[in-house]
Amino acid sequence: MALDKQIDFSGGLNTRIPAHKLPENMVQSATNVDFSHGDIRPDTGIGGDGGGSTYYYEKGNTWVSTDGIGGQTSRPITVISPGSTTTITTDTDIGNPLTIQETGTYVINSTKTVTVTDTQLGLGSVTSFVEYNDDLYMGRDYFQIFGTTVNASAAVTVAAADIVKLIISDSLEGPGIPEGAVIISFDYGTSQVTLNKNCTASASDVLISINTTPIRLIDGILDKVYPIEIPKPAPTITLSQLSEANSDRAEAHSNNWYTENYPVPFQYGIARFDDATGGESGVSPLSPIGLSQANVDATLVSVPILPKVKINETDTNTSLYGKFALYRVGGTSTTIKKLHDVFLTAQQDGSPCSVTVAANGNNIEVAVANLPTGTEWKLRYWGYGGAGARRTYTTKGLADISVGTAGSGYTSTPTVVIDAPTGSGGKQAEAVAVISGGTVVKVVITDKGSGYESAPAVSFSGGGGSSAAATAIEEVANNYGDSTLLTTTSTVKLYGSNSVHQADIKFLLQFTSEAIDPNTGKAYNEDTREYVFASTNVDAAVETGDTATGHDGCGTFIDFIPPRSLIEIEPIDEATTIPYNLQHLTEYNNFFVGAKEKRLHISTYAKPNNFAIDGYLDFDAQITGIATRGGEAVVFTEYGAYRVYGNAHNEMRKVKIPTVQGVPIGLHKTIRNIRDLVIYVSHSGICMFDGRAVRVLTDLLQDFSTPSATPIENVSGVVDDTYYLLTSGGIGWKVDMRFGTTKISKSTMNATNMHYRASVNKLFTESGYMGGADTSNKYTFETRDFTGGDITSEKVYQTIYATGSDFSGTINIKCDGVLTDTFNYPAPQAEFNRALPLATATVANRASIEFVDCTGKIQSISIKYDMLSEQSKRRFNAVNITYTGTPSVIAKIDSVEKISLTTLTDPGSGNTGTSTLYFPAMTEGHLPHLVTNETETSRISGIVYDAEAI
């Protein structure tokens, strides 16, 4: 009698090698098995809370998918046309806005509810996600829709369900649509998009191809989707020069600010600051050289130039204003450098931030209208004049507060009380006291105020002391100065001493509020720039430049800055349009990369909104997927893989990995990382790249195929060093790489997407997370073939021994691949330690044990057999049985029942009994076999036959 056994299952599934040649730790089939503990146990299925589709945006604390944000399903944008009626008969969830046009009717039946919810726009074709510095970047795929065009009109009408898939900067191609047409605005009520160019023909319901721009969510703000690209602005710039002579500015800040007969024409351009990120676009086309030649006198070297900049709504944020850098080239400088940061409002907005300016006697009176939310403004002035006649001005703020009497007894800092100004639009000054030894030793002005036409009274309040006194000292007039920051829209005076004015004035604003800007999701004052929004020259009583409500009161920038004094900042001169239809968007080492056909596009370092014209690598076949590994990218084609690395976007290197195991088209969702390994699916199976070579992990399998025959339906995920490859239906795969070994099992779990969240160490699907189910999966597996080490010799298989815990399920015994016996355990057996006798001693070369739809654990499996060649004919007298409990037995000789079913006498709890059962006289044969019905309490522990050879 011999035993063949398996007590180690840590090798997992192997179908490549014949089952009788498998190593002792492998099995020939396995589904839903966890091999990581060395035994057989089930893995736990998908369940629990938190699942969603498709990507979890950590900063936004929500799921983001092509359906929208928060796991929502698609919500249609509904428009009720004039004269039509729509009746709601069931509870309905629709997108925002719901538009009911004139004479249209929208009827909601009694007890029914219509929920109008924000539908996130522009996500309809998202295929890849990258979370970077709290922002979510998304690549989008090409798609097609139907639309209607009108000749000589920039409007294109599309379906309400399609307009939500589009975003500004998407490019359209189709009948009647001119080359290079991009979306610049939307009207969701009419389902119309406006292009930057007029259509060239009228057509109805034509097929329109959408070339998509990548998009992003910023800082966790979920109600605004932005293109990644910061488009170059397209301003209208005009130039003029003040009507003055050089002698008018003999004493001036602008004296000889450019060279006579300047060699380089003056040209101006603007670059847009992205309102969400603060990033800067490329500079716009510079103003034409002809403007400089026609409007700037080569001899008036002390007279300022007045560029006037106008923008349209495409260059603004949702509030119709924009932040820009104004650049200039000209004079003796051939380098484009920054002149100012400037604030502009779209021409479509009739109420921009603007100024009115008027000379009034010795003073200049100014007023600001429509100050943007979160800002304060100030004016900066320069007085000038002819020889010996330079003008001076002041805003009549306080220059100092002098302590006359220190007082005594101050135990805490007293409050400094300054009287209010008497001048129009004046601002009350503020100051703090400094005490030492119980006395006031100093007063520090924190806001100088304005409009103090006479020195205000100063007093002290609180602090526990008394008798301190101080005197305010007003500013003296000067030929240069700033006002304090103001919020008033009342008239403010710039005080002068001559009614024949000569002053250049610039108006600036700063974002100072700590409130949250809805455009950025951050405090307004996180933007620390100082923006010029208007400029005016006052010469005698003539105001030139900005002086009116509306657009005549803003957008002019007096320029008298010598080339040597320009800000040493050059614009982004390599900015290009981010490629459309960018696939497999990925970030590595602070470079963003994406693929388009055979070309890998690479952003500049840490600037995902800037893909320079020379930032690319070309490959010999279509790029089918991108992974990261350390500071490198791993780029796949269908039959190849490459390492890509470097320190600059235009100095990247690609090194071919010696393999033909690439990623087939559509299988990019199978690419994942386990530690520093890249796991993916090739034509040959599941592969692993370790930085040196590629190994096909599923070489252990004879019959590997992807879970779905449709490549894009195969999804993967990793948690706890275990790789899952699943689909929405059918059988998937699990590759367990814990503890340094690779263990493969099939899986019945299903998913349409998988996303790992490191913050909670869970792998989520649309219906929960891996391991979150209340119950474990039922597992199925089949042992290797037991042969006793010799497949060619016939054996007599008699009894199977299985050891485990909490086991339930079906056990099938196969001899030479044929099912011979089945044992069912529908209820869990806490201590599963069973001898499972075959109904008949079976002659075969090999045997295996199959476990079907099981729960619990199996630690060991053994099979008892005799070599057939060693069996001889014997006469059997009796069988001596050692046992516990009350097992029932049947004794057979050569498959013929000789002792019928007998229940053995109970020896008592905890005792071992013995029993001798006698065969009928002259019972002869070769193969004795005892059939039992063991339970947890009734077991056979020994069998000895009383027989003699014949």
C-alpha cells in the first residue's frame, strides 16, 4: 500500500506541462484560488462601498468618467422647442440647463419628480487620466457626431446629447467646415457651438469629426473643465504717440527713453495667464511693423507711445476678463521682453474695469468703475514738464506720525485713532503704536490713506496708559508716487500746484481678498501680481488715453520704459498647440507624454500645458500603450517595447527592449505596475518587464486568452502585489506575485474598470472593491495527476484523503481522466479530515482530484494505491478495523460486495474501537476494498486484512 500526496500548492496553475509531470506544488486547473498561503483557499470577491467609474480623483474626492463626475450616469441636456409639449410620466434625471423656449410646454405629471443636475461637460471621450499636483489631466479620443452648418455663419448646431461632449479648443472637420476651425463658445440652450471661422457651405445632419484637446480639472474643483492648452490670445493692438515735443518733456521720466532713428520697430504682444493655474501661454502675434513705422516718430525720443489692446471673449475666463503679460520689442532691443502684467476685459462686456480722468483746477480727478471682485486699485503718477517746470503731485496721504508726548502706564499696545480725511474719495489712514517701558515710543503707519487736505488729529485709545500725543505729517508733493490701495468708486483727487497739468498716470489693481475665487478655487490674494488696467496722459486740460466708462476707459498702456529697464522675462516662444486626440496620456519624471499614431509627444519639464514643437520621438509602428517605471517611460507598439528617458523634452532617448512582446491595439488598459515591474498583456499572454528583459508569465499556461475577445473590454488592476485581468463577463485571470513567486489562477470576478487608490490601499471597480464582498468566492481546482512516480505502471486506486477546515463543495475523483466518484458536502465542515473511498477499487495509470464550487480551506490531499503488478490472488477470511464513532462500512473483493453495509458499534466518546468483520467462506480475489461513510465524529483509522496467498 502506498500514498501519493500534495501538501504544497504555492506554485499555482500550470497547464503547459502534462498534468502527470507537474511539480508537486502546482495544479492543473484553478479558479478563484488564493495560493499565497501555500494551501488552497478562496479569494474574496468584489463588494463594499466606494466603487465607481472610471478614475477616482483624490483631490476632488470623487469618481470621474466619460459619464461625468461623481459616478453619475449621462444626463441629457433638454430643450423644449417653441410650440412643442413634453410630458414627464416617470421620475427623470436631466442635465443642466433645462431650456423651455417661448410657447414650449414642459408637463410634469402628478407625483413625478424631475431632477435637474449639473452635467460635467467635455468628458464624453476621455480615455486616460493623470493626477498631478492636485490637478487631473485627461486625454480624449477622436469621435464623430452629426451637425448642421450654415454658409457664412460660425454657428454649428449639434444634438443636445453631443454638445456636452465638446469643449472649447476642440477642432471640427466636415462638409462646410473650414480647415483649422476650432470651438470658441457654446450655447447649450440652442445646442450650438461657435467656431473661430465661418462655415463655407450649408448642410444638414452631416457627419462631423471631432479632434479633441486634452482637458483638466484644477485643484479639486469639479464644476469647471479646462483645456490643458493655454491658447495664445488673439488681441487687436493699435499704436499712437502723444502729441508733444521733446521739449515738453525736458525734465521727465521719459526723457530720451528710446534712441533717435531707432533701428528696431516697436511691436507689442500679450501672453495669457491661465486663470486656474497661473501658467502662461505663448505670446500672441506681435503688432504689425507698419503700425510703428506709421505712428511712432523716430525723432520724438522723449514722447511715450500708447499701445491700446483689445480682446474678445475667447481670451477671457467665465467672468469675461483676463490676466495677461504685455511684451514689447523695439528701439535698440531685438529681444522680446515683458513690459507689464495687464488686466483686460472682453469687448463683449460693456462694463469693464475702467477709469474716468478730468483736470479740475490744480487737481486731477479720477474715478474707477466696475472693479473686479477681490481687488483693490491704486494710481501711479509721473509729473513732467519743460526745463525748470516739472510738475509735482500728491494723493495727500500721511508721510509720518511724530510722537510728541510718550505718555505713561501703557501695559498693552494702545489703538491709534486717526481722523477721517476731508477730501473726496479719501481713505482713512491706519497706524500701530510701539510701546516700551509703559510709553509710546513710535507710531508706524500701515496705510498712509489719502485725501488729507489738512493734517488729521491723532489720538490713542486703550492700552491702560494715558497722556500720549502725536502729530500727523502729510506727504509732500513729488514728481513720482503711488496712492494707497483703494476700493472706492467715488472721485479721488490727485493734488497738484499748477492748473496746466503734465502727468502720466497708470491705474493698477491687485487681488487682495482672502475670499475664494470661483474661477480658481483659491483665495483671490494667492495671485500676487500687480496689473495695469488703464493709463492716461493729462496735458493741460487734455486727457489722452483712457478716460471713460466702458472700453474707452481701459486697455491703454503708456509706454516710456527704456529697453534696458524692461523686465528680464521673455515669453514662451516655443509654445505650440497641444496635439489633438492625444492618447495614453502619462506623466513621468515631471514630463507629460501622449501618443498620436507613431509619434510620442513630450511636454516641457513640469509644464503639462506646453508641448514644444521639438518635443517628440517617432517610432516605427503605432504606439499602443505607455507605462512608467521609475524616472522612465515604457512605450509599447504592437510587437515592441521601448525605454524612454532624458532630462529635457527635446533630448529624450529611446532604447529598444529586446522583445517582440508588445501591447496589441486596444489592450492598453491591461498595463499596470507592481513595485518596479510593468505588467501587461501581449499577443502571447501576460508579460512582465523588470527593467532588463520581458518575461511571459503565462508561459505556464497552454490555453491563455484574454477575458474578452474585444481588446478594449479587458481591464486590469493591482492591489497587494496581485494583478487582475477581468472583463464585464466571462472568465478572467489573477496573477499573484506576493512573496517572490508567481501564482496564476482563473477568476470569475467581473469588472468594466479597475482603479487602485493608494490612500486606502484598495482596488476599486464600478461595484465595490477587490476583497470587499461579504462572502468569499467559490473556488474550483484540480490537482496534478498522481502517478506514484511512474505513469506507465498500472495502479489500484482505492481511497482519497483530504484535510482542511470550514470546507463545503463537491469533490470529484478522476482515474485516467474519467470521473469515477463524487462526494458532496453542501454544508461547511469545520474540521475537514476525510477518507474518501472510491466506490470500487479502480485500476488506472493516473488519478486526480477535482474540487468544484468550494468554500473553506484544503491543506493536503493524498491518494492510496497499490501497484497492480504486485497484487496476487488471496483467500480473505476477515478484515480488522480500528475506528472512532459509528462508521458504516462495506467490504468488496474485486469490486464485488462481500460484506454488506455494517454500522460499527460506538466505542464511546473519545475512545477507539476495534471490530472484526468476516468474509463469506472461500472468499478469493486480488483487490480488497473497504468503502466507508466517514463524518467528523466517525472515522476509520486502520484496516488489516486476514488473508493468505493461494
